[in-house]
Amino acid sequence: MSPRTFLIRRGYLSLLAVQFLGAANDNVLKQVLTFMVATGLWAGALGDGGQAIVGACLAVPFILFSAFAGQFADRHAKSRVILIVKLVEIPIVLVAGIGLLLGDLRLAIFGFLLLATQSAFFGPAKYGVVPELVAEGELPRANGVLNMMTNIAVIAGSVVAGPISDAYFPGDGTPPIRWIPLVVMLAVAVCGVLGAMAMPRLAAQTPGLLFDRRFMASYASGLRDMSRGPLLAVAVAWAMFSLLGSIALLALPEYQQILQVPFRMISLLLGIMGVAVGLGSVLCGLFSGHRIRPLFVIPGGIGMAVTFVLLAIVPPTFISVGVLIFLTGISAGFYIVPLQSLLQALSPGDERGRFLGMANGLSFAFILAASAIFYVCRQFLGMSATDVFLVCAALIIVTTGYAAWRIVPRVGRPG
């Protein structure tokens, strides 16, 4: 396949559209809930750092269902799985949107849990279908573009969530407009269904697969199989990125009070991070050429460590935080693309969904740990949102050393 052709293939374009819309909807709901719990309508309802509980609600369904979702993606055509999960998204956003409309925190969070469950089933199919749509030599570039579009979606969702939150909870005596989140999320979900319908039909990779319904045993056997090669080490390093990103996303909403700016300005910071991760991902894909280059993980990790330290010690202004967030995102792109490509390339084709589901579950176990770390740092250790970035720096230093020891020497230069 020519390096230019995969970008114009209908299946790949459909995947980009579906992923973009799904990530945008996830981030609209997540950020509106986070803003409302951190400093908005429900401020204090879940305690200091209560947005960590919102983050935990995102993680738990992935931990519970990712292993089963991976098997489901292997047994059925991934194009069909993607269409099903996008259809289910419509009634789910209705539940979450009605919760926001009524000002009912419990119903809104229940809808968020359902949306996270839907996303858990989308993940293995989404990442597993990429090698079915592009040649292995194009995985770094295809993943770079996919990550770029994902982060553009994060930008769109996060930026839109700011004005939505300002309208939903003005805080200045202006009458609130409570129906806005519902209308926006419903429109995006409908467009996602249309995008999924455009994906070409694909064959199931393992149609005769018998489901392993044992929760812990399924995870144990999957992790054991992954540990026979470098795949588990790659999944752990990938999951650590999820942990660090989650801590950063939990800390940033508190800058609304630190910087004394409206929600839309914090959304702009989240957008800057999304742009930077997307740009870093594309640059990494371009610099990788037709090879997967695990060595890029090391400078990516070092770059994140430096910027995390600076975020903790430099007096915060909107400009300084924006610049450091941008540099963090560029480094993150170089860290994550080789790991994502290795997960796809090293997973056997007939079990790719299973292994990617396991990696997804592990990633969200780390996201749950991120919520716990942030909550402990804020609630019990009395650390400020800026101090938490020192914890991030220490964690990425350890993880980068682990990658240099366990991944780079073992996988060499695959592809």
C-alpha cells in the first residue's frame, strides 16, 4: 500500500470520523461534570478534589468490561461492533443529558458510567481495526493521524465544554441554560452513527471464539499470555501514560480559581494540550517513517518529566501554563505513538482484540489509580494542584527508565 493511499481509504476515514465524534462527546460530558464538581453547580458535593470521583467513574467500566469487549471484538466483525456501540450511544447521552437538565448529579453520573461502558466496548474494536485497514509498515503514521484526530476531538470537546459550562452555570446571576449539554451530545451521537454506517463490512477475525466469562481468570490468563513476550511491558508503559494524563486533566480544572479565569479559558488550556499531543503524534509518525521506533519513548518521557517539574515550580500565569502544557503534549506524542503501534504489531491477528482489550483494561486500572492518587494528594496530603505535577514528574521518570530497560532492548526495531 502506498504511504499516501491509507489516508483516503473509506474505512480509515470512517474510523477517523467515528473516533473523533466519540472522543468529542466523551470529553463534553466529562469536562462539564468535572467543572461542575470542581468549582461549579456541585462544588463541594464530593469533597475537595471531588473531580477525581468523576475520573473514577470513567475508569471502572473499562476495568470491568475491557477483557470481555476484546473477546467480543475478535468474535464479531469490528465494523459491526463499531456500529452497534455508536447506536447505543444515543439513548445513553439522553440519560446523561436529562440528568444535567434536571440538575441531578446522580443521574448525570449514572449516564457518564453508561457512556464509559459504551466506550469500553468501542476501544478494542477501534484500535484492533487499524491493522485490518492499513499495512503494518503504515501503522506508525496511521496511529499518528488517529491520535492527532483524537486529540483534535479532545480539543473540540474540551473547548465546547467551557462555554457550555458557563451557560449551564453562569455564576453571575445570568439565567442558566440547562438544556445545552443534552442537545450538543445528542447531535454528536447521531453524527457518530452516520459515520459508523459508512465503514465497509469486514470479516470477523475469530468467529468461533468461546467467551471466557470469568472476570479475574480472564484478566489473569490474558496478562500471563502477554508476559511471554514484551507485550505486557509495552502495555504497562502505555497505561502509565493514561495515569499521568488523567492526573493532569484532574489538576487543570482547579486553575480556574488559581488563575481567576472563566471555564472557557481552562477549556482553552485543555485544547492546547490536545493540539500538542496531536502534533507530537503526527511528528513522531513522520519521523518514524516505515518503522516502529521504540527509542522515541525515551525522549518523550524525559520531555514530560521536565515540563511537569516546571509546571510545579514556575509561578502560574495563563501564558506560562499554556506554553508548558503545549511542550508536555509534544513530548507525550513521541511517548505514546511507538507504544500504541507496538501493541498492534506485536498482538497476533486472531487475538488482537483480546490483547488490546487487556491493554485497555490495564490502562483504565491505572486511570482509576490516578483518581486515587489525586484524591489522596488533595484531600489527605493537602497538596495544591500545582504540587501534584511533581508526583507526575517522579512517575514518568520511573516509567521511562522501565521502558529503556524492558522494552527498547527487547523489541529492537520491529516493522
